[in-house]
Amino acid sequence: MNKILVVDDDRELRSNLREILSGAGFQIDEAASGREAVDKSTAGDFDIILLDLIMPRMSGADVLMELRKVAPRARVIMITAFATIENAVDAVKRGASDYISKPFKIDELITRIRRVLEEARFEKCGATGDLDCILSSLSNPIRRKIVQLISSRKHMRLMELARELDINDHTKVIFHLKILRESGIIAQEKDKSYSLTREGEKTVGCLKTLENCLSA
């Protein structure tokens, strides 16, 4: 179960997030201040830290700097009001994984959290390319199937892939192959066949890891 630390000086917001995120299957702890967040992160092993950008005494930006030292593996998602989005973007440049604006929808927050966790799993299992590009490429089931087919066969031509996918419109297959090539997952050989790149081979391993995690 992934552990999340909710850091906000608003007690009602912390309580609501604890209830909602616990219901979504996460293990939740709370911190009412930046100093408490740093102390708990030093002692705990959190996967995600939801950090309010504007807090008294110790700002979210200051907390982020401390968290990078005491909990470098934790992913930080900044929570910000509309007026401070620019500061949140700056925080992302300084090491935060993402930010979300108040007021936010719970479904959007949970989606952001799960995406950040997926990115962390990809990095942990060895994928080193553009994670946004890789995740976007693999979000389509046809492209995932193409990657799996090429992984099992080593080399496949367009016609073979179209036949295995049962897609008569070859331009559709070409479109998906183009996206996979641009993401660096596959390459086209001199004989026009397609194969996985080194990054693609790592990505297949990461994809299997994710599938195992999601089915557990």
C-alpha cells in the first residue's frame, strides 16, 4: 500500500483528504506544518507528499528544499491556489513531481497521484527516456499490443503486425508505429522490419512491472 503524507495547515482539508485517499486504497498520514512534515518524512518512508505551497512560518518551497535532503525518494505534489501557479511551476523545476490547483476535483488528484507513482516505478525499474512521452505512447492498447508482439518476435514487418492486430487499415498501424518510434521505444531496421530499442526493452520490463503492481 502506497504511503501518502498530506501537508496543509487547513485541518478540514487534511481530514477530507485522509478520508477520500484512504478510501482510494492509500495509507495516509498528516502534517499541519512544514516542520512537522520534514520531521515525519525523516522518520517515515512516504511514496507521495502532498504539500501546500502557502503555509505560515515555513513555506512549501522551503519545505520542498528540506524534503529533497531528508526524503529524496519521496515524490512531492504541490497544492496551490490559482494565484500561485507560477510559484508551483517553479517548485516543479526545483524537484517537485507535479502540482495541482485549488479548488481541485478529487478524481483529478487521484489521477495525478497514480501517474506520479507510475513514473516512479518506471524510473525504479530502469527506464531513462522521456517518461511523459513513454507513458503517453503506452496509454493506447494497440500500441501496447504492438510492443508486446515485437518483444516476443524480436523483428516484425508492417504487414505481419497488421495481420496479428487484425487491422485492415494499414495507415492506422503506421500511425501507431510512428508514435512508438518518436518515443524511442521501437526502431525500423534496413529491411523495413521493426524491433525494440534498448530503451524499448527496458520499457517492456517496466510495463510488466506496472501490470504486476496493478493486478496485485
